[in-house]
Amino acid sequence: MFVLVAVSAMSQTTEPPIQDLSVLVGKQVVIQRTGLCQPKTFNAVLTYAGKTATVLAVTPKVMPKMSSSVMNRMPPQARELLEGKGAIILVKFEDGTEWDSCAAITPSTLVDFAALVPGQTLEPAPTPTTTAPLTKPQKCPVSIINLTSGNSLKASMVVSMESQGNSRSIGKSFLTVKYQNNSNQEVTGIRFRVSYFNSVQEIQHVSDVITPTGAKLKPKKSFTVVQPDWVYVGTEKMKLSGWVDKVVFADGTSWNDDGSKVCAATSR
């Protein structure tokens, strides 16, 4: 919850949380005990805690869209980011210096970043004048059965055989995608996209996984594709979220995700 000012200063009342951070532009805020960065850098300083600044800009953090089934399994803070509620906040202090929030701030983390100076009024965010037409949800021609990343002997042996016995892959980390053809047609190619989340539930890397050329998958059959991912993961074990991006069928037709990522799954 976002508390505008201390309870005693608000006559024991608490304002509802801000959902659209853009209403803060032009407002004066008191910076909390949090790090600030010079724009376009990640060198944080803590020297501005307790000082007053003016919000110059709120830049939304663009995130990939996820299906509702995936979103419902996400932690609240990560879900806010994926819903497009996160933003980088740029402020200016009385000494003329400008600093930003380093990372995206969401409605639930705003209380840790800044508090509104008393006596100011927040105008409500503009309401959209048009509504998007209702569209029929996509059906998944291919579903992800299992999505994992880690040190798998079986996966490393598969990659080693495919690379003609390159044993240097043994003991490394691999991305494994097991999938099933749900359609009534033979599938000749699939592109998956996989997001890697770090410890603060931010997307650190997005990887494309494409099935081998010439591999065909009959209806209702499953298959597994494996590729090294230690370049992105190192020794960490990251949470994954993957979705089917494109499917090509044997008759030359194709299916493309419409942006809803309805054919998605997360790592266990």
C-alpha cells in the first residue's frame, strides 16, 4: 500500500494506492532510504534520503506480454511489472541535479521509493475513451509440457552427441523444452521464446529455442529440444517462463502467437 504521508499528518487517514505512476509528474516527493542513479547508469547513491525533489518524468518499463495462466503464478511484484505498471522515475533536486530510480518502480514498491509532500492533489489518470474489440482467444497447436534449466547429465549427453562428442558440455547448464503437438496436422518447425528471471523477478535474458530442421512431429506426439544456456545462467538457478511463438505445419501453413502468449508455461 502507498501511504501519501505519515498518518498523523493526514488526520489518521490513508490514501488508496496509486496505480498509474504518471500522476506523480510535476509533484514534490520526499525520497526514502533508497538508492538513486544518475540517468542511464547503475551507480547508486544513498545521500538523498529524506530530501525533497520534483518528479520530472515517469518512463514505463516495457515488458513482454504473458497469458493470464502464467501471470497468476507470478509473485505480485513480478506480476505488476509484466502488467506494465512499472516505470523508471526521474526526479530533480533543489541543487539542480537529476537522478532516477535505478530500477523500475511499481505501485507496491512506491512506498519504499518516495512519499508525496503534504498539501498536493493528485489528478486521476485519464480514462481511455475507446475500448478494444473483443477477440476470440487463440488455441494452442503446441503446448509446453516441461520447461527446465540446470545441470542435467542426460541433456549434456544429447548436446554432446549433436556436437559430435564435444565433452566440454558435460556438467554445464542446459535449457530443456518438452512439448506436444496438440493439432491434427504434422508439425515441421516451432519457435519457442524463454524468459530468464533473476532473484528480484526481473527479466535478465530472453532466448529463442527453435526445433531442428527436418524434425517432424505427428499429431498428439511429444518431443524434447535441448540447448546450452550457461552463457546466460552461469551457476545460478533461474525461474523460467516460456511460450510458443510460431508453429509451421507440413502443408506450409503456420500459426503465430498474437501477443497474448496463451501457449505458455513456467519452470517448476
